[in-house]
Amino acid sequence: MSDPALNLNGFTFAELLTSEGLERLDQTFLDGIHPNLCKRLLAYRNETSLLTPIEQSDLLIEAAKALEIFLIQLFHIEEAISFAEAKTLSNNPVSAFKKFFVLRRAKKNLLKADELPSFAELNNWLDAELENAPLKTKDRELAIALLANQYIHQPEKFENEIEQLTHWCVRALTSSDGKKAVNNWVSFKLPARIDYDNLIDCEKISDFRLRDGFTLTDERMNARAVQDEVNYCIYCHDHDGDFCSKGFPVKKNQPELGFKKNPLDLLMTGCPLEEKISEMNFLKRDGRTLAALAMVMVDNPMCPATGHRICNDCMKACIYQKQDPVNIPEIETRVLTDVLDLPWGVEIYDLLTRWNPLRQKQWVMKPYNNLKVMIAGMGPAGFTLAHHLLLEGFAVVGFDGLKIEPLPDKYINQPIYQFKEMIESLDERLISGFGGVAEYGITVRWDKNFLKLIYISLMRKPYFQVFGSTRFGGTITVHDAFEMGFDHFVVAVGAGLPKALNIPGSLAPGMRQANDFLMALQLGNAAKKNSLSALQIRLPGVVIGGGLTGVDTATEAQAYYITQVEKILARHEALVKTSSHEAILNELDPASKEALEECLVHGKAVRDERLRAKRHHEKPDFIKLIRAWGGITIVYRRTMQESPAYTHNHEEL
């Protein structure tokens, strides 16, 4: 079935890729909103009225609601947005039940649990109440929340029922049967008190998430859990206390005193972009997801590259300092993905990168200003700068040393009906090269499909070009750029060039730098079954350094080793059909023979584990195999310095 045609209420898809078309769209929007709102919004843009932070928030929230209505009508998605809004709002009763019954009442009565009836007795009472409830659903958590909502709205009538439900909550929090009944319920996930001296609970466990391959390892919070975080927020924008956005001050209303430090001696600077977080949460609470995304993109138009698993500075400065903060990155990513799940969701996001009437600056893409900029490096710094320069009317040419795969023409020249059509499994996805460190330096905790949204948004702008396999300082120099007629040159190539460690044997066989390993793994597509990459590792392994790159290297090396031995075993079995094992060994040097024999043994062990897991309907447990083969050990700098070998003869390391 073909996708429906895009009907844009008097506009065309091609027209909205131009500054002239966007100007007409902006004027159409302004003409359609309330005259008073239009007047205030224009004064805000022209800076003819000085607004307090609270007045600015009020204006932008009102304008965001009007913008949502405009976008719904522009893309003809009334039915889809009504369904999406209902899904979002359906989770609010769960948060209300949690706040009123679990946190305010049950949590305060935990010490009286032994005086109450058993969980089974209370559960029987609750089953009878649910049977007679006016609103019914098979979702038990939601059913209880709806029943609780009925009680809350008529407290005099349901005084006894409120008491009984509170007792049920107490027993659910304290008894083994109760805990089992509400396991994984959002309403019984309580904020934990933050202990800065014990931030990570170290506990030996037997039940953990088993990883197999290179698919996305973290699917993020579900919609109910995110809406619970939304409702957990206090919404500080209405009293200028949104420290998650602006930073946690030493003293409110005295910014000259600077920011506070938390017990870890970290400055609580808040969001680096000063994103309007409280306003976003306020709109999302009411199911206004389009308005919430527009609010995010006032300060963060590149939001697909932020959010979950990328940055949490906002959480560190959250008003909740003694208990778990609001998980703002999860909310931000959910706002984005909820819009992307709508028909034409990609087009809505893409349009808001070129036109966002909530912005005080750059609310619309300007026409070409006859100035040209070249950017070396297409990582987060490079593509973000390219976006802002393009909105200001510059022509931009970006290049990167990585090979950058071109986008399919249909993504650039045709509207995209569903984002899901673009999603690829991370273990099968072709590495595009666009995104720099976001492409090769971040592992499968983060969904790299989001990079396509940014890539598309840049390629659709008429004055942008990008070239891969172009090395700064070699293929192109600063002098070359000015010789070509560029007006400005930007260096956005990252923190530094690859460097060999200044110790003997750092490039010996079996030694790799962590960043080099990750680049070879990601950019060489080594983990894919059909890849001919020569990336080889052996166990046991040692990773020196416990930072992000070191931990990523340790986790990816374990996952890749399983893939490596399976690939080698499969290819060996294919080769021996036309040759022999002895003939293959005769072609190899002694070290390669040893490595091959080891991989064949380990490959068969992996195959046996897959068969065992399939028979028992379980996930394969490769951790026990990795440990049996020596595993991966992370050696921290402190550990090294304390060891006699490092102290007396560290060069031999």
C-alpha cells in the first residue's frame, strides 16, 4: 500500500524548503492566531518589549498551543493527534494515584503494616471494588488508578474506601505477595534518596540483562514511565525556579554569585542550551506533544542528537537535590519519538528546524546572503554549526575524514510519511559516517537512527553540501578553502588526532588503542555477518582506563568476540568443503594458526550455547563463556599506580 499524498493546506512540500515559502507560512500562522497573541509575539521577536522570565514562559506556552493547532491543520492529522493525546493522558491517573495514595499516604504508614489485614484480604476487597467500578480496563494498574481517581473526587463519600486502598498500598510496598503483584508498576517505583557517598550500589547478582549482538541495548522508558516523570516535575517556570534549565544558583535572583556545587564538587550549571524544560513538561503533561516539541526546539533544534544517554546536566541541577531528579532526557526523547510516530512526524520535525515561530531569533530560515563557509568535521559540533549558519542564510560545505554514505534521494526529495520506514536494526544498519563521534564513538545504548533526521534536515536545505573521505590538513587545508572562495573556515574535528602511546610496545600485535578499536568496530562494520573486516581480538583482554571510552571498549569487545568466533567458524566450515583443515593451516603463520584453532573451539561453544538456550526458551548466556575464556579486565589508573610493576618499572607495562 502506497503512502498517502502530503496535503499542506495551500503549500507544497518543495515550497516549504525555501526561505520564501517559509516566510509565507510564518505570515499565515500569524494571521490565524489571536491578534493580541500576534502582537505580543512580534514584540518579543523585535525585542520591543522587555519580558520577565515568567512572562516569556507564559507567552511561549500560549504560542506553542496555537502552533500545535496550526500544525495539526497543516498536516491534516486531527485523528492521529487525538489518539496520541488520549494515550498520553490515559497515563496521568496512574501518576495521580501514585502521588495521592502511594507517596502521600501509604509511604507514611509503612511502620503500621503489621497491624493491617493481609495483602490477600485487601486484594480480595479491591477485586470486588474493581468489579463494580464504572470504568474498566484489563490494565490492572490503570484500573486501580481510575478507581482511586473516583475516590479522590468524592472524599466524603468514599472515606472508608480511601482508607482501605491506602492499606492495600502499604501491604503492596511491604509484603512479599504485594511486591510481586506490583512488580514493575510505575506507581510503586518510589524516588530514592540520593547518597552521594554511595551513588552506585554494588551487589553481586545472578539475574542481569544478557546481551547478544549489536542491536539497541536500551529501549528507553515506556510511555507510562515517562508520563510519571512528567508529573513528578514541579514546573518551576511559573516562579523562575527552573534551575534544570538555567543552573542552580548560589542565591536566587543574584546570578553574579554563580552556581552551587553538589557534594561531588560539580557545578550545577543546568542545561548547556538553557532548553525550556519546565515548559516542555507542562505541555507534555496535558498531552500537547507537538507544542512540547516546538518548545524543545526553541533552544535545541538538534534534539535527535541529545536526550537519552547523551547528556544529563539538567538532572544534576534539578530542584530535587536530596532524592532522584526528574529524568528529563527520557522526557525529551519521548516528546520527539511521540511526534515521529505520527503520520508525517519526520516532516513536522524537519519543518520546525527551518521554521519555529516560538524562537526569538532564527524563527525562519533566511535567504542566501552570498557568504560561504567551509566546516571541517561533521560531528555534533560541525552539523550543529552548519544548521545555524544555514538558517542565517550562509552557504555551507561540510567535509569529514570518514567516508560519508549518501542518503537515498527519496528521503531528500520526497516527504516521509512514517519514521518507522527509516528505522534499521543497529546490528544491520549501514554505517553512514555522518555524525562523527555520534556515529562511531557511541555504542548501542543510543539509537543512531536519530542521526538520519539531522542528516536529512541539512541535506534538504538548498545551500548545503557534504563530502566524506576528505582529510583536513591533507586533502583540504585552510589555505585551499580561501583559494576556493570561501569567506570563513571552521575547524570542528574534535578533541585531537589519534596518537600512539608513548610507551614501548604500544603498537605490538595484540595492542590497540581504545578509540581506534571502537572506530574499527563501528566504521568497519566488523560486527556484521557479511563484513570482511580484519578486526581481530583475543581473550583474555585488558583495558587500561576506566572512563567512558574504556568502559565502552570493554562492553563492545565482549559482544564482538562472540560475533567474531561465530563468523570465523562459519567461514572455516565453508572453506573445508572445498579444501581441508590442514591445507588452511598450512597457509598461516604460527600465531595465526593458534588464533584460528582457539576461535574454532570457542565458536563451537557459542553454537552449543545457542542451541541450549533455544531448547530451554532462554536467551543465550555468553557471559559465562567469556569468563571461562579469561574475560575482559578493566585496569584503572589508581590501580596501576598502586601496583609494584607500575611504580618500579612502569615502562614494561
